[in-house]
Amino acid sequence: ELEMRASPWDGGFISFDIGVLNSDYKNFLIPDLNDLSAAPRDASNTDIKNRTPDWTFTASVEHAFLLANGATLTPQLGVYSQDDYEWGTDVPGDVSPNCHQDSYAKWRFRTTYGPQVGNWQASLFGYNITDEEILYRCGGNRGGSYKTLHQAPSQWGAEFTMNFGGN
């Protein structure tokens, strides 16, 4: 993993995180629980189906603009991206084509207005603004079919915050 946070200019902030994971079994023998006298199945050098992508990437950039009236306007743009992966089951090598998550990038946006004097701020925000279809849960059920659930689609909103007492 590599993480970086920096303020390379006045009012600016950038960050990024990169993660890389090699999730392969080096040596793994699976016994046949229905026939313990049978030779174990060799699942060495196969992927561990633990819903983890080979890489992930997160980045954001923001800048606080000082307005003529002394207030600040701070837009922020961020992204989370990851490699594709298989949901699989608890049995190595058992993969359903119904449970494949393609690689994706999920973008977010937020802009916040804060007055020069006052105990409040207001924000507009959006999550998954490019409306990516991302698996939240996937698996078989008793009827032999597959049930898939997805993360939330594009969401937009507004937020108003007021602080009472103290600074």
C-alpha cells in the first residue's frame, strides 16, 4: 500500500492511496468431506475467492477559494477505482459467471460554502455520480438461481450544518 497526502499550494489539498494484493494459494489441498479416503483435490496456485481485487486506487483533490465577501467555497472531486474480481464460493476454483464484478471507477463530488463569520456551512454533494453498477452481494440460493444486489446508484444531496456553542 502507498498513501500520500499533500497541500502543494495555498488552499489546495490532494490525496491518493494505491493498494496491491496478490491473493493466490501457494499450496492448498482440499479434502473430499464426502469421502475422506479419497485423495485431496489440489487447489494450489489458484485465486482466493475473497472478493478482493488485485488493485485499488483512491484519489481526491480540493481547493478552498476565498471569495470577495470573506467566505470560502471549497469544491472537492474524488474517485475510488478497483480491478475486477470474482465473487466465487468457499470452494477454490468454483466461480459463477453471474457473480463477476468488472473493474470500475466510482466518482464523488462535494462543494461547501462557509461564511466569513458564522457558525454554519452548506454543501452540495454527489456520490457515484457516473452511476456505476457495482455488486454489493452475489450468490446462489436454494432454488439454484443467483441473487445479486447492487450498491446505491448515483445519489445527490444538500447538507446544512450549524454549530451550537463553542468554536
